[in-house]
Amino acid sequence: SSGINAEYGGLEYEEVLVDISLSINTPDHRGTVSVSKSAEFKDTILYTCDQICSGEPRTLPMNGDPLIYPIRPTNPSTPILYVAKDPQQLIDLRHLIEEHHGLDLHTLEEHPISALFIILISLVIILFHVLLFHMIYKEYCTQPITRTAL
């Protein structure tokens, strides 16, 4: 399956190196974010939750294995991942998200990026480039029309 992947390794959080990887599956436009910490920081406990902190905070494994979360569309937009040393910070954050942003965490579903939106953006980009190439061709590749008097 084809898709888009981005990896960010060695990000420092509270003197702990964290690795984050984003993946978007092209056919169904669903994304995931995985997070792990470097094995040399096995004595440091880090907690994570997804972009809406929908469940209890999860502890990053000591052996460097990643935790994987789905990427969900939210309105208003929220960060896709939260990391903290204290799980209570993430629990408090979940309450803040529910109250301040008005997100109903129990009815939020995973929605793929609209295919119509992707097609529309692609058409706009293609149309822009066709117009640009037409202008360049017209300016530099056509001979000027010269008129002669009769």
C-alpha cells in the first residue's frame, strides 16, 4: 500500500529523546502517529495521549517500542499528540479540551480526508500550471506579429 511517511527522530522533551513518525495511507486517507523514546532513557517514564486525549494516558514502553495513535480531524484543530511526565497533566488537558473546544469525544469518528477536496485542490493546482505555461509560451515562444503598410 502506498502512502506518505515522515519520521522525526531525536526530538528532545524534558531531556529525553523522543522519536515521532507520521504515516498517511494514500488509498483511504487515514493517518497514524507513532511515538517512542530512545532505549537509553528507559528509566524515565513518559505518558502520551492522542490529539483529543480520548482515553487514559498511556506509558511509553521502556524498550523503545512505539505507541500508535490514529490521526482524527478535529474542529477546531488540535495537536496530533501530547507527551508529559505526569499523567495528571494529560487528564487535566482532556477536560480542558472537552470544555474549551466543545469537542464531543464520545461521538467523534475517524473520517478520511474528503476525496472531493483532494480532487478540487489538484484541479486548482493543475489549472494554475496550465495557465502559467500558456503565459510563458505566449510571451517567449511566439513571434510578434508585424504589420506592413499596403
